[in-house]
Amino acid sequence: MIKFLDLQAQYASIKPEIDEAIQSVLNESSFIGGPHVATFEAAFAEFQGAEHCVGVGNGTDAIEIALEALGLPAGSEVIVQANSFIASSEAITRAGHRVVFADVDPDTYLLDLEDVAARITSKTAAIVVVHLYGRPANMAEVKALASAHNLRIIEDSAQAHGAEHQGQRVGAIGDIGTFSFYPGKNLGAYGDGGAIVTNDADLARRCRMIANHGRTDKYLHEFEGRNSRLDGLQAAILTVKLPHLDRWIDRRNDIASTYRTELADIDGLTLPNDVPEGDRHAYHLFVLRTSRRDELVEHLSNLGIPTGKHYPVALTAQPAYSQNESARSDFVANAHGAQLVSLPIGEHLTVDQAHEVAAHVRAFFTDATA
Ligand SMILES: Cc1ncc(COP(=O)(O)O)c(C=O)c1O
């Protein structure tokens, strides 16, 4: 049976380690803060090649806290791509800034940097770069654009743990990067969780304080912050999973290359572009584009093959942004909403299963009797 996500199979594959980690948190009652959080933060910083990691409550808070820590002027314009999960833009508004959408590049589904350049004004202070679907953005180009206009870079890496741009893990290539450990992510907790990474010690310190009531000490608060902390249980679980992540991402890449080979050159079907030499895709999602999306979804569903839609309504077409002047209806991202379909991908699948899925997709497009 082919599943889109199989957290039970993942748990079964590492059960003794997970059970032991949970038991030790229970034995120590180290529920908030404590050694498990510190251990995970150090391990994740090292994994991502960042100097600092601050665990927070979830990936949405991570973006909001990162933006706040950057200390941008209130009401600044922050540019973000038109297709993402709403957290990428929601956090900008929550942090007291204005969301300015830029279109996506139809080849990568990431920010179209020419469109970004066209949207920069004297009020633009930052860019939220989303490594959507686990694909690393071209950070060299993003950095060149940002430094030409004195903009800060936040990397929303919620879908891209382990992705690399030219040998460097995403997250701390820009000023600050954010991660989600929502259970279905490539690195998922058993509840909500998130993290911020940066190479800037002062930014890391401010994030930590914002996430913990502006504390400098237990009863001393330098400013008003909030409560957004990664808890001990999640940290212990994530510490167990982290050493498996590279292997899991390799499997995702094996499945992606099977899909890529078997689904090449089909009329009416657009595959995601391969990443450039030297980059590593984390393949959180494998997203196809076709004008026959709904028919394909139904066809696969009838065969017991689940699919996803990421995302069926672009941010720029959401009611939440009906008053946002930058949300243009002629965005490529808006048209994609009806065409995107995600095939199953994950370490729970075998390459044989990927062949099976691909064969059914190919038959749908090429076999009149399918
Ligand atoms: C691109 C992106 N950004 C941010 C988030 C927010 O993460 P969380 O659900 O942990 O708040 C998610 C995931 O849900 C996401 O996919």
C-alpha cells in the first residue's frame, strides 16, 4: 500500500531509540528547557552548518521571531513569494510589517528574482526566501540582490532541512533561517516545534530572549517577549531522528530521480526542474504540473495512490490578501493553483513503489485505456 506520509513506519524503524529518549525526559522531568533542548540545538546548528540554533515553538513563530530580532523599522515592506504556506507571509504581518508578494519562477517554483527587483522600494527592508518543496534557492543571487539594496534575508527553510546550495546547507546562508518540525516535515517532531539558525551571535541572543519573555534571568525581563519554546520531549525526539536525516533525504532523492526518469517527455506534464550541479534538493515534496490535475488526482486515487496539492490556492489568491495591493491576479503562481499535484515521496517508500506510481502516471497520459 502506498502512503503519502507514513509516520508509523518511521517510528517503527527507530522505536527503541525514540522510546528510550522519551523515557529519559520523563525520568528527568526536563520538559521545558534543560539538557535535551541544549543538546538538540547544538546538534542541529552543527548539522545545518550554523553557529547558533534557538529552538522555538513552531516554524511560524520562528519566522516572526526572526523578523522581530532583525529590528526592521515598523511597517517595513518585506518581499515573499506568491506561492507558499501562509506562515511565510502571515509572520511578516504579525511582526508589524507589510507583505509584498513577488511571483514565482515557473521552472523552480521559488522567488522570481527579476520580479523581486521590480518590487523593491525605499521601504523594503527584507526578503523572506522560501526553499519551497525542499528546493534550495539560488542564495548567491539572492545575496547579491539583497546586498545591492541593503536588505536582510530570512530563509524560510521549513521544508528544506538538509538542502544545500553549492555545498552549504540552507538556513544560515542569509542573515537568519527558520525551520519547522511539524510532524510531516523531513525532520518532524511528535507535536509542534521549530528552530532559528544564524551565524550572528547577537541575533541569536535576541531571538532567544524574544522567545522566552524577554528574559535575561529567571525574574528579569529586559523587554516584553513571548512564550515560544521547543520543549524537552520534542528536542529529545528530534535528537534521535537527526542522524537519520541525511539517509532519509537520500531516499527522497532516489525516488525523485526515479520519477524524473520515468516521467520524462510526457506531453501535458511538467516535471520540477533538476537542481544545478552542487545543490542538494531535500525533496520534501515532488510536485508536477498539469492542466489535467484533477483528473490525474482522481485516477491515482482510484488506484489507491494518494496525492497532495501544494498549494491549490496561491497566497495571492487567498481571501486573506484580497486587500493586499501587491497580490496581482496575473501572477504565474495564481495559475499554478489548479495545476500542481504532489506525488508520494519519503523515506517510507521504496524505489519499486516509486516505479509503480510513475507507471500509473505515465499510463494516465499515454494510454488511452488507462
Ligand atoms: C514553507 C513553510 N513555512 C512555514 C511553515 C510553518 O511551520 P509550522 O507549521 O511549524 O508553524 C510551514 C509548515 O507548516 C511551511 O511549509
